[in-house]
Amino acid sequence: MTNTSYPLTSANPLDEDISAEKTDPEADRASQPRRPGGRVLALVRLALGWLFLWAFLDKLVGLGYDTASGSAWLDGVSPTAGFLGSRSGLLGEQFQSMVGSAWADFAFMGALCGLGLALILGIGLRIAAIGGTLLMLLMWAAMLPLANNPFMDQHIIYALALIALAATNAGHTWGLGRPWENSRLVTTLPVLK
């Protein structure tokens, strides 16, 4: 039996391993074609941010859209009264018991404002995704049983969108995500990323 040895290097220069070469990540990023995905996600982020911030402002001062003038939180009306007060499904009694309680009003309004600002600014998207998903799941649970679908509604879609925005660093495009992540506060407390 003959012992045949094969060379460790290839005669073809195209087959050589180029992974040992040092590359500049910034130069690589600049040389790659720009994909529209980042801009599309930024538009989704801004649209969702506006949706949450508008809901906060409307419930705060009664802009005459979903909340009539004179029926705002600043007028002494509970911002949770409309949505939670009308629940009569599986968990209706539990959610109706929260209507008008100060903790529920502050938590709901704080969540709307915080989500809106985080999404519009592109900062704190991880914590916004966690808090926003929790809010959306609670609102989804308050709707059970759903009228138009066995399990899917807009609250689940919003929660999935929030998770996707955080997972893809959507705050880096048309937002303050990059400087936010490099700030001393976020490097000290990475949970705020």
C-alpha cells in the first residue's frame, strides 16, 4: 500500500483561506450596497411610536379623536375607563376592577408615553419591547374571547413588531440608537439598550 500525501496548500489561489486577513468593519459596511430593510424598519418604528404617543396625548388632554374634549385624564376622567370598562369577556370582571385605580391609570399612561418616546427616538428599544409586549398581551387578554379570530388580533401584531424592532436595532436608522447604546448610562446599565 502506497502512502500518498497531499499538499496542505492549494495550487489554486481562489481556494486559499482569506479569513486571516484583517479587515476594517467600517470600510466593509461602507462598501456594501445599502439595503432598504433598515429604512423600512425605521418607518415601522416611527409609525408605531406615533401611534402610542398619539394615544397618550389624546387620553391626556382630550384631542377629540378617541377621547372627547372634556373626557381627558387632565379633566379627571380615568384613561382606562373606556377600554377596560367595556370588557365583558372571560377576564372582564378582573379588568373592570382596575378601572379608575390610580396605579392602573399611571401605569397605562406611562407605558403609552414611554413606548411612544422610545420608538420615535430609537432608544431603549429592548426595554420598550419587553414593556410594550406585556402591555399588548394584557390588552389582548382583556379582549378574550376575540370577536373576529380565535387568537390573533392587532395587539399580538404590535407585540411582535416591538420585538422585531428591538432585535434588529431599528433605532440605529433615523434614530438615536447608536449614540444611546454608546452612552455611559447604557454601558453601565445594558438593560436600557
